[in-house]
Amino acid sequence: MRKIYIPDKVNMRADAVVIGGGIIGTATAYWLSKFGLKTVLVEAREGLSTFTTAASAECFRAQFTEPELAAIAKESIEVFENFAAFTGLNDCSIHIRQQGYLFITDEEKAIPDLKAAVEQQHRIGVGDTVFLTGEEVVKNFPYISNAVVGATFRQKDGWLSCHELTQGFAKASTAEFLLKTKAIGIQTDAQGVKAVATDRGVIQTRLVVDAAGPFAGVIGKMVGLDLPLELVRRQKTYIRTPKTPANAPFTIDLVNGSYWRPEAGGGLLGWVDPDEPPTPPLENPKGDYEFPLFCLEHCSRLTPFWAGVAENLKKSDINVSAGQYVYTPDGQPIIGPVEGVNGFYLNCGYWMGVMVSPATGRICAELATGKMGNNNNPFRLGRFAETSAKKGSSFLSGH
């Protein structure tokens, strides 16, 4: 049986249909198929993880102060660390690099917050995060400026290959993945969801998962939903240079929101622009020509070697890409059933999708198959009508 393909025409039945072929959708399809459901995923593009997932910095961390986020991050990192054994794909490598996450600051007033974050992480089970003084930072990471006065660090945070992770979940599942197949409507009847209409035909089903990333709101409107999602463009740039320390951690300047990490032959840099306006979902987000210069300027503030790199750059040494992060009012994803539309489930609202995809795919599948009750689900849509939904305190949503 073909598993990942472009169909000529679609006319089939499925126990579950997942809309969206990024890492979230693919992980959800993996879990649904593992729970015994005949699962079909539809992806409008020509390949899996070719949209928002491909635009990510491919990083993961457990440094969250929100208990719910810390729990799903820890579970997901355990999957990353043991991915071949977890999937049964002995020849599958996701190229995991656990070189750490280093949050740095040169502002003394921030030190109490950093120490409090470490203490909170220890309370909720992330016991290996440490606070570093400025002297300890420079001793361990000599390319960091002496101006740094403190940092938090966790060695087991890091990055991986999103492409290999997504393909691994797809290969390890029994789901079918239909490429260049766009969902254009969701049909309902008195029982709830009854089919997904695509531009290649119809899939009969009683269970649909909206995992469409920036287009999750568009899919939601097909069943009358107005989801509380805000889309913001985020850019990153690859800089080719031999000067990047190969063993460096993912390094974030807490003051200006810039970050960098090693990448083959150079470095990956980014900056969370606080003035970037929300936008509608974009089919092809573009990066700005001047963005690499902003990144280099911001990153060199506390990592001085980037200033020297900037002096000798050629245009061919630079690549810019962009995607859209999706934010909810409390910064946490929306997972689970929708009241009033039987059979319609959500797995969306991510700025940290790669980091938590294994755990949230499982949660969504357990909710959809009745293995977990929605009352025990901290990510339920209904929380926004309750007093429990409030913005968390983790550093820099978007890293």
C-alpha cells in the first residue's frame, strides 16, 4: 500500500482524517494509527513538514515555568532521545544535538527573575536547569561578552532535524499521507462531522483533527468556529562562517530577543521582533532583505564574534527564511474536542510545536479515542471561557 503519495482522485473512508502535514499533524496521525484507527492525513503542499515546520529553528527545551508545558516538553525530549527505539525504525536518525539552551542577560535587575525561573523549574520536575553567574558563563562559554551578569542553562536542551523527525513519525505509522490534497470543506450532519471535502475528492469520516498550523483558523471556520489565534511572522537567517563555535549552545539574549546556534558550516540566527504585526495566514511568508543585519547587530551585543563575521560577509553567505508562529491568549496550544461539533478536534495554536509534538500528538489521539477525558485536559478550548487561562511566565515565547 502506498503511504505518502499524491493521489489522482480521492474517494475513500477513514476512521480519522488529520488536516495538516507539519510535525504536529504527522505526530497526531502517528498516534491515531497506533491506537488502531484507519488514519488519513491531507496536506496541501507537495511534502510533509515543508511549511511552518521547515521554517522553525528546530530546537527544543524543557526550560518552561508552566507545569503543563514543562510536562509535555520533558515527555517529548525523552522521545527525541530514544527516537529509533520509540518508532522501531533502527535506521532512523533525527540528528539530535543536546548542546543546551543558554538564556543570558547583562541586566542586574533580571537576576531575581532568572533565579526564580530555575527554582520554579526544579519544583515542577525540570531539576537539571542551573543558574550561572556572569563569571561562570564566560568560563564555560568564552565567546560570550564579559558584560553578561547571569544566565540559565540546561544541558539536555538542544536541536534536531525536523525533516527526519516528521518523516520518522510518518514511516512508523500505518496512516496514509495524501500530498497536494487541500481540504476545502468539512461536511456535517445531525451526528456531527461526516466527511472532509478536498480538491481531489471526498473522504468519509466521523473524526477530523485540525492541525493546519497557521491555517487552523481557516479550517475552524468550516465548522463555524472563530478560534482565538494570532499569527505573527518570524524570520531566521543562516550565515556561512567558520567562526561559529561548533559546540556552542542555543544562545538567547533576553534583553533584545536575539538568538543563535551552530549550524553546519556556520550559524543559525534569529530575532523575535516585538513590533512585528499580526497578519492573516500567508501561503508563502517572505523574509526581509535587511533582517540578517539586524540579527548580526543584536547577536553581537553579547556575543562579540558576530560583529567580526558581519564585516566580511558576502551575499552568497546569507540565506533568509520566514514562517508564521501561532499564539493563543495564554501562549499554550489548543488540543481536544470542540463542543457542539461532534467529531471535530483541534491540535493547533503553537509557537513551540516542534518541541512538544510527540506529547501533544499523543494527547490529541487519546482525547479522540476516549483514552483521556477532556475535563483532565489543560489545553482544552473551553479554558478561555474560564478564569484558569492566563499568560505564562516562561522566557521569550518564540524560542
